[in-house]
Amino acid sequence: MKPELFTGEAHKIWKQLATESAPDLLQMELDLYKKLLNFFQVGDYYYYIFNFKTLEFDLISEGIEPMLGYHPSEVNIAFLVNKMHPEDRPWFLSFEDKTAQFLAQLPSEKIMKYKNRYDYRLEKKDGSYMRVLHQASIVQVDEHGGLVRTLGVHTDITHLKPNGLPVMSLIGMDGEPSYQDIDVKNVFIESKEMLTIREKQVLTLLIEGKLSKEISKALNISKQTVDTHRKNMLHKNNLNNTGELIGKAIRQGWI
């Protein structure tokens, strides 16, 4: 999903929950510290405050630099969107949309008793990807129940979950029930064919364990053509080898 499309969809979701008024940040300081206790995780982390009125960060902690390599002054919503793994952007939007639907049906006194929790990958300054556990909870609402600010924490869980699809939970605090591993339909995924008909034929035979020369014979094309199709499939999907290609094809249901 392209960053500009992602940002537009995210803004639509967040504006549904936003408010026109924005009380002083200092008024929420005590609640913020209390919330931090509920977010504590073992591992490297940084935290931020997101403002629903400006659709930007009010604050990003200095912990982001040792984790991802970026100084807090570099980071805004647009920057973070560009650093999010393209495959994870549709999941992020689906999770935020599901959270918005959930909060909308809660009574106002319970809105601040839940945090959403899910994972996705962010690109580090050195070009590698880190999987972060995203946790966010409302820390400020206005007198009408409109959302003003959220506190979010990103924890490095790369060592705990090196691969796999993102998953989401809604965690209740102060005695509220939790909803683990929620079945979220990825309604924001782009519907487009990633592979040509011939590439799918080559890929099907690769999944069966065939070598390039065997695929060449089966499809009545040259081995060089088979190798070209393989390289094209790796390039268009930003993959490094055939194993990654086969794994992604199976996860995404291309075949």
C-alpha cells in the first residue's frame, strides 16, 4: 500500500474519533504516568503521545534513537508511514478501524480502560526491519467523550516474533475484559495481481520442488526464461531468495 493512500485512510479513521477542543497537555500528566505502568514491557521501547486534533505527535521519547536510529525531531506521522513495512500498512489500518469501532460502542467512562495491542514492522536507519509491539490507550478525552490524545508504546519484539502476520488484541484494564487475537478482516489490502500467469506457473512448480531446468522442460520454455521469471518475482516483491518467495506466496494465497 502506497504511503499517501495509507495516510489518507488513517486520517479518516482517526478523525471519526477526534474532537475540536484540546485541553492543555499538562492536565493529563498524572494519568499519563499511571498509564505507563500498564504498558511496561521487558525489552527496548519508546513511547509517544498522539494528538487527534492535529493528527501528529505531541511527543516522542528519546528511546526511539537507540532502537531505530532516528532522532525524535526527525519523526512525524508521514515519516513513520514511510518506515512501516508496505505489507503491514493495510493491517495497521484494519486494526485501527477495528479499535475505532470498539471504542465507539463503549460508554464514555470505559474508553480510557482499554488499550489496543498489535505488531508490525518498522524500517531502521540501517535498512533492516524491526518488529514492534504497538500498544496504545486513550489518556485524554473532552467533556463530550471525544478523543484528544493517546499514549503509545513501541517495544522491540523481533527476537520473539521474527516472522508471521500481525495480530491484534484489545486489553481491558481496571477489571475490564480482554479480547485476545481478534479475527480482523484486512479490508484495506490492495486487490491487484502480483504475478503474471506465466510467473504463477513457474511459482507453482517451484513450490513442488522443481529445478529451473525441470520447469523449463515442463513449460516448454528456455531455462534462461525461467530464471528471468524467478528474478522478476523476487524483484517486484522485494524478496531475497526463492524460499522467501514461496513462503510469501503461501501466506498471501497467490497460488
